[in-house]
Amino acid sequence: MTYRDLDKRLLSALRENARRSNRQLAAELGVAATTVGKRIADLEATGVILGYRPSIDYRKLGLGLVAVTRIKARGEALPAIVASLVLHPHLTHVYEITGEFDVMVIGRFADESEMNREIKSMLSMPGIEGTNTSIVLDAPKEQLDVGLPRE
């Protein structure tokens, strides 16, 4: 098994449960615990592993409404708009995109009223010419990690 294959399997195992010990991961992957420790350290040092976070059910926190908003901006205002949106506490994703719109954001809200206030707040930002918002009705798949084998 190459380090690349081991790293993929290790990342997949960490994705499922990052709280397991190196010894537990090693037993699952069929390698030595010191190998697991070294591979994790290398993945952290090279920036492949950026951190460890809990998987959160936002619906149980009262943030069950998901909205996707596309934003049309004046070109010169785009950097300031993006910088402001990145700091917005309700937004989980901020993307600069091609096409009719310039930015796409995904946000989680308690209800339609909160979402409406936040969108109006975005519209008041200098340089935003318009928005188009869609409410997510169902999310059959929400997955941030790609390209890793499932164990």
C-alpha cells in the first residue's frame, strides 16, 4: 500500500470519527500506530488536514432553513462585498462564481423572517445591484468531503 492510498484511507477513517486514538486507527487500517501518527502529522503539516470539527445538526439548533443567494455586484465593489460576507455569521459558504451573478452564498436561518432580514441587510451593502434567493426544500446529500473512499 502506498502512502497516498494509506492517507486516503486514514482521512476517510478520520472523517467518520476523528476522536479515535492512533492505536484504534492503526488496528482498523492494518498498520502500526507510529505510522498513523506520522501520517497524521504529515497531513497536518502540509495543510491537508486543516483542523478537527464536530459534525453538527443545525436543525436541532433551530437553524433548519437553508437559503442559497446569488448576488450581482459592481466589479470594483466585489472584493469588499466578499470580505464582508465572509464575516457574516449566518453564512456557511461564500463563493465567487461565473455567469450572470458574481457571488453565491449559502446560509442557515431560524425562519423566513430571519432570512428576510439578512437578505435585506445584504442588499443594503454598497455595490450590490441585486440578488436571487432560493430556499432549499430538501437536501438528499450534504457532503463537504470528496474523493475519499468510504470504509
